[in-house]
Amino acid sequence: MTPITAKSGALLALCCITAIAGVGSVFELSSGQPELGSMTTGIILALSIPLTGLSFWAAVQDTKANIK
């Protein structure tokens, strides 16, 4: 019996997407000429870091709450 719910699955998916966006932003900024511009790419990077951590933490908390 697995304690993973749809909510924790969605949170983990969000965690993966934001982590990928963060890594992509770092590569774009390090290239010197980001396609979306430095400001937009920097904003994406700045938002993706806390969203990755928060969504992972929330997924773990949801899973822990469903363990019986």
C-alpha cells in the first residue's frame, strides 16, 4: 500500500518542473545571451529556487500525513 496521493504526486511534478526551470535558467544566464533576456531569466531563476524547495517539502508532508 503506497501513501502517495494525487496531491503529493502533483507537488512532486511541480518540484521537478521548477527544478528543471532553475537549471535551465542558470545555463541560459551563463551563456551570456539568454533568449528571454537577462531580467526575465533571472526572475524565473529567483522564483524557481524557493518553489522547488517548498513543493518538495509540501509533498513530503502530505505523504507523511497519509502513512498509517
